[in-house]
Amino acid sequence: MRALNRLFARIRNFATRRQGDKRFREEIEQHIAIQANENMRAGMPPEEAVRQARIKLGSIEAIREQYHQEEGLPVLESLLQDARFAIRQMRKSPGFALVAVLTMMLGIGAPTATFTIVYATLIRSLPYPEADRIVRIHDVRLQGRSTGGLVGVPRFFDLVARSKSFASAGFFYFEDTTLITGTQLPAAVKGAGVNAGFWRVFGVNPLLGRTFGKKDDQPNAPMVAVLSYAAWQHIFGGDSDVIGRQVTIEQQSTTIIGVMPKEFSVPAGIDLWRPAQFAPGSWTWRGEGSRFINVVARLAPGVSLESAQSDLRLIGERLRHEHADTDGLWQFESVGMRDDLYGELKPAILVLFIASGFLLLVACINVANLMLARATAREREVALRRALGASERRIQLQFLTEATLLAIAGGLAGLVLTFLLVRGLGAKLPGRLGMAGFVDMNWPVMVFAVGLAVACGIGFGLAPALRNRGSALNLDLKRNDLQVAGRARGGARNAFISIQVAISLVLLVGASLLGESLWNLLKSPLGFIPEHVLTFRLVLPWNSKPDATRNFYADVQRHLETLPGVIAVGQASALPTEDWHARGTFDADWLPRTDHHDAVNAEVRAISGDFLHALGTPLLVGRALIPGDGVSTPVRVVVNHRFALQYLPVGNLIGRHISNDTGSMEIVGVIADVRGTGGSIAGEIGPEVYFSADGAYPNTRRTFLVRTQVPPEQLVNAIREQIHQIDPHQAIAGVATMDELLGKAVAQPRLNMALITAFALLTLMLACVGIYGVVAWTVAQRIREIGVRMALGATRSQISLFFLGRSLRAAVWGTLVGTLAALLLTRFLRSQLYGVTANNPWVYAISIPLLLVPVFVATLRPALRAATVNPVDALRTE
Amino acid sequence: MPNEMKGKKDVHQGTLALMVLKTIDVLGPLHGYAIARRIEQISGDLLSVNQGTLYPVLLRLEQEGAISSDWATSENNRRARFYRLTRSGHKLLESEKRDWEQTAAIIARFFEVRAEDLA
């Protein structure tokens, strides 16, 4: 308490800059006067009395010093003094300060900008209470491909009935649908069907109204909907009277009962949630094609993810026995919500973070070098101050203060840079990262930047601080006289050159690998022609009559085909690059049937119209689907090339049959492999079967592909009008060109490549500037030595070669170390590479010259300048 | 610190603070000179307070809240800063006194110990 009181008093004095000096002087004067008085009374003459009084008091200056130390915060005061001194120093050499601050701006800005992403994805907790208790449950095939983790409804209800590990379990599935408010045109909205448990899993309270409970989720209960914040703003203008409004969704009268807060967006980008109204008994089909819900669950109190997982395993095992035909190959896997969302991004993000750290390291080395150079130039100043009584600690502290100030200035500049980047580019990040406010400036980011700056400041401040330690004072003071070879600090500087070269090489190799991957990704045959294709989606209510559905889509097809500028129109259940899954298993008439192991497992797509021409996919064998192929007996299908390779490598597939519970299908054609089915453009292509979308149960949700002669965007309005003419209740959704979709699919690798390349180039630039600086400085330091050498007969080229050789030796060492490091480190890139191996020699063959040429140029200039030294002048240099 | 006055003991800062507190406690509000003088008198000139060092101690005690000070007029009509004990100063004095007496008692006992007592 007393210590606290005292500290407060000190802080108060320090803050108010209160100087007790006046009070002290007055008190002392009084003291002396009284003492002198007494002395006089004792018979001393006045002058002697005062003198004796002063002697008795002791050294006033020493007391005053003590008094002053007692009064304020001496440590802070000397720190401020150092800071003022440092600022004066910087003003005296603004060039040095500017270079240092700019370097640190890049050095701090790059990791900070990356950290905004790291923080948003890997550190910040998800916006739900106890978010680490929420898991995703995937249904995973023991062999072969799964359906993106989707679960079938019967299996979900089995899971809920048997598991004791979860406090609540929920699901959601996507339903693109049409919302009619009555006052506006029909709006295509992204809906999600969810159960009542879904809300309990996330535990987020609505902004307005309520979410729905068990009662709303009963079959045939009155339909209700909860709006997302974005939909509430866009469609209803943020009207708070929206609660209780009647609207039509999926041609069903629906009451709006709630609005969720802005942060709640599960699944991402959804407009509204509706109760699924599934009952445990209402779904019986549990085979292939029944999986369409995403399952989430909240762990029960005290249950760990591991024990929940073993619980799930057990349930899966029992279901495998009970429903061997349909569930025999499946098991449940749980994964934490964060890992589910960002697990895939994690390696890429970490690679970026490490790369930005390398950039920072090079920046720090540069600034440390600058500081060292200046410290050498200030050797005499330091020696003088030490001779005047400054302690070593005091001087080290002063160097540290200077360095930290520089670093903080750089860090603040870096923060500004990050701020500009986040504002300018944040919304352009791919996928979830680009959502408004997802990547943002916030206090953890600022703390990170400032902390990093201080740590760097201390780091490179220590170099010059330690450098001056224990040097002999008298030598330092006389240094000018013996400035010939300099000290043996050259070793450290050469090491710096090596490290910078090595780091630059690692980054260049990484950038080249990612660049080549992206190139491969974009340039290897896609199986379709993305240019000049407009795509959009139409969704009829799921319970529309088959005839009506077939007729509607045939109408649309005809109308669009007649539009001027249209080459071909096709329809499909899902587009390449779309994260959409449907798989089927089949028996094949040419393959033996084994129990529980279906002969054929393939991705299933439904197509209509002139799908092949619209997408630009070549037909390889046989014929394409024609109208009527969906309702013929047997129905006719086409398969992709991969299907043929896998299931009948030799022989002719045409005319052969596959079959499942719904009947037999005849293969009439083989088409080229299309990449991007199921979403990932980099994924391996699997077997695919294409049905007609106009079968007995025609697809109600279809994506149209319109291949055009004119720029596809020009057709959007004409298409909208056509659809409106055919059915005024329909709205087109998801309008995008195939090029855009492809761009989105490669946005993440493109971003990685762009950032790593930017980091690599910046690092290389910094390294070159740094190496140039080091060599130039060495030359300047050794100018008298050069003079001596020349006077002794060294030729100009010998002098140049001497400097060039020393630096290049260091660079070659750096290249060797960098090559080794790159070979080790690029292993972490492996998951992000496509069509190129991590230790591809060509990448090194390109990267090394790309690195050494600028380094050589940076070394050459100062080395050549060394040769232009006039020996007479050099020897006279002080 | 130069130690010209051999034979006289230098005063430790903490001890000095305790003496200051006790002096003000006994004599009431005093100015710096008077405090220094009393300490000198009581210690029978055995202690030489390098008188000036009193002032940093006074400042410190004041910042700790043990004493407070104000300008007032001294006995011979001089303006001087008078120091008085605060309530927390009083408590501080009491507890310091107890500590001191305890320490002194313990040390005293150690000095009384003879070899045979420990046998």
C-alpha cells in the first residue's frame, strides 16, 4: 500500500512534471539560515556561521540528486532523455532514419497483414458460445470417395437416438428457392433447411423475434422462416416490422419469425433458415443418393472430442451390421468446427505466415546492419560519453532506445500499410475470408504489430549495444589514427549476406513452385471451355409435378436457344467448380457382383439440353443424350472417360448396362473428363455418370449454361425477360460466367502464389539493398587500406575483385544453404502443389540465377567504386 | 560516501525514517531543521546525520502518506515547512516500533548467549 502510494505520487510528479526544486531550495535555505543563526548565537562571526552551517548540511547537489530521484521516475526519465536524443540523432541523419523506417514498414507490415488472416481463421474463436464444443459430423466411406461428408436423414436420426455424447445435434441442407414478398419481384434466395436442434447447437440468440423450436419442426406445422441479417437488410430494408410478415417461399405461405445477428452465418452466405420438418420415420431410403444433410453437434458437458469420436465409431459399426446393404461401407467422423471450416486453409496460411516472417528477418538484418554501421561511426561519441562517466548499461540502453524507436516508427508505418491492404483487398479475399469484416484491423492485430516492432527493435538494438561492450576506451578515443583494416566484424557481415541470400532463395523457390502449380492448374486441360459461357440457376418447388417441371425447362431451353448471340444452351444439376455432391452405386452387366460391394461407384449428374456444346466438352465415343433418353426403357446415360478407364479399360462400353434399385440404364456415349466436379479443380477426376434431367423424377433445381458469341454479360437482361415471360413467379439466381466460377475455384491458390511472390520479390529487393549497403560500407570503412594497397601496387581490378570475391563467396554459401533449406521447407508446400514436385530441379535452375543476378549487380557497383579511389586522397582521409 | 567523522555512526535510511517519525510523534509538528537537531540531541551527538539527507527522507515519507507538510511561521518568525504525522504515519510508526523492538530483543538475546548455554 505504501509502495503504491509512493508510486502514484511519483507518477503524478512525473506526469505533471512537477519539480519540487523550488520547495527544496527554500527548505534548504531556511535550514541553513536557522543553523547559521544558532552558530552566530554561539559566537561565530556571520560568514563562518554560514560556512559551518553549509558544511553541516552536506553537499547540496548530492542531496538534490537524491531528492530528485525520490521525486519522479528516474528510469522513465532517462528513457525519455534517450528518446529525445535518438530523435535528434534521426533528424540529423534523416536518410538513415527513412531507410530504416521504410524497411521496417515492409518487415512489420507483411507479417501483420498475414496475421490478420491467421487471427481471423486460426486464433479468433468462432462467434458462438463455447464454440470449441461444436463439431461437424461427416459420413465417410471406408473405401472410395465420400459425398463431401454429407449424411443421410435416417442415419442422422439413428445417430441422435443412440449417441450420448452430444447435448444437441442439428443439420442443415441447402435449398435454393424463391421468395415472394408480395410487394416486390420474386427474389431468388439461398435458403437452408435446418432442424430445431440446429439452433441449440450454435446457441446464438436472434437479433429480432425468435428462432424455431420442436413445435415448428413437426411435419405439416405452419411454415416459418428466420432471416439472416443480410437478407433482412437487402430484401426488407432492415424493417423491424418484418416479424410476423407473411411471405411465400417454395410456394408455401410462410411467417417470418426472426432475424439473426450479422455475425451468424451458418452455412456461409445463407439468406434464410426454414424448419426441415423431418420426422424419424418419414425417411426410409438410406442407400446411395440419400445423403444430403450437413450434421453439426454440440458436445455434451464433460465429453471430449475423442470419446465422442469413439462413440460415433461404435454407432457406425452397429449400423454397418444392421444395414449391411446400405450402410456397410460408411462410418461417422467428427471434426471440430474450426478445423472443419479452416483446416484445409491452414497449411496455406501457415506457409504465408512463415514467408512473411522470412521477409521480416531480412528486414531486421538490414536495419541491424545499418545500426552497426552507425555504431561504428559513433564509436568516438560513445567512448567520450563513457569517459565522462556514462555506465555501459546506460549506453546500451540508449542504443536499445534508438533501435526500438526506429522499429516502432516502422511498425506504425507497417500498421498503416496493413490497414490500407485490409481496406483495399480484404473484401477481395477468396471465399469465406472475403466476407465483410472477416479479416479486419482489431486490437490483437495492433498488439501483434507493436509487439513485433518492439521485439525487433530490441533484437537489432542489441547488436550495436553489445558491439561496443568492453572495448578499450583509450583505443576508441584514438581510433581515427589506426583505421586501417577495421575490426574483424567482416565475418558477421558476410554471414548476414549469406543468410539474406539463403532466405531469398527459399522464398523464390516457394514462389516458383506455387506459380508453376497455378500455371498447371489453369493450363492443363479442363475438359471444358470456360470462355463465353453464362450460367444461372432456376429452382422450381421440389414438389412440382413431373410434367410441369419437364415442360417448364423445355420451354426455357427453347426460348433461350432463339435469343440472338446464343450458340448452345445446356442444363445440369450442378456445374464444374460447384461444391455439390451426388453419388450413386451401380451394378454393371460386365462386372461380377459381390455382396455389399457394388461394382460401380460414381458421381452422378443430371443434364439436359445441349449440355456438351454449351460446356464445350467433347464427345469421345457413341452419342450424346437426346430428349426422351430419361423416360425410355431402359433409360440411357453417358459416362466420362475416367469411368471407362476404371471399369472397362479394354473393350467397348456402348450398349452395356448398369443398374440399381430404380432399374437398368444403357450406356450410349463416353464424354471427356471434366475437372472441378464436386468443387475442387485440383482434385483427381473420378468416374461420372450423366443421366437425363428429364427422367421420371425430373430435377427441379437446374443450372443453365449458355454459350454465346457476344460477351455473355450482355445476355443477362434478355434471359431475365424470357424467364419472366414464361413464369412470372420465377427468379434467376447465381448469375455468373464460367470464367468467374473458374476464377473463384483457383482464387485461393492464386492468392497464395501472389502473396508468396510479393514476399519473395520484396525480400530479394531488401536483400539486394542490404547487400549493396554492406559492401558499400565496407569499402568506405577500408578506404585508407585501399589507398595503402594501391600505393603498394595493387591494380584497380584487383581491388574490385577483392571486394566482389568476398561478397560473392558469401552469396554462394547463402545459395548452398538456401538450396538445402528450400529442399527441406518446400515439403510443407506439398499439399498446395499441382502437377509439380517440390524438389523439381527446374525450379532451382530458374530461381538461383533469378537470385544471383541482382545480388551480383548490388555487389558490383560498390566494388567498382572501390577501384576508382584515388590513393592519395584515400591516404589523407580522416 | 566520504566518512570523515570517524567514531560517529552513519545512519541507515530506514532507521532515519523511523527516527523522524518518532520525533514528530513526540514533539508534534516540526520543521526540517528542528527534526535534524532533535535527532542529533537525542542520539547524544553519537549519530551524525548528514543533515541534508533528511530532506529526501521527508519527501519520501510524505509521498508514502506517513507525514504531511505545510508552510507555517517558525518560532522566530521565519517561514518554514512544518511536518506533521498523519494517521497512517502513526500506524506505520507503531508497527515499525514493534518490528524494531522484536529485532532488538532477538539480537539482545543472541548477545547474552554464552557457550555453556548452547552445550
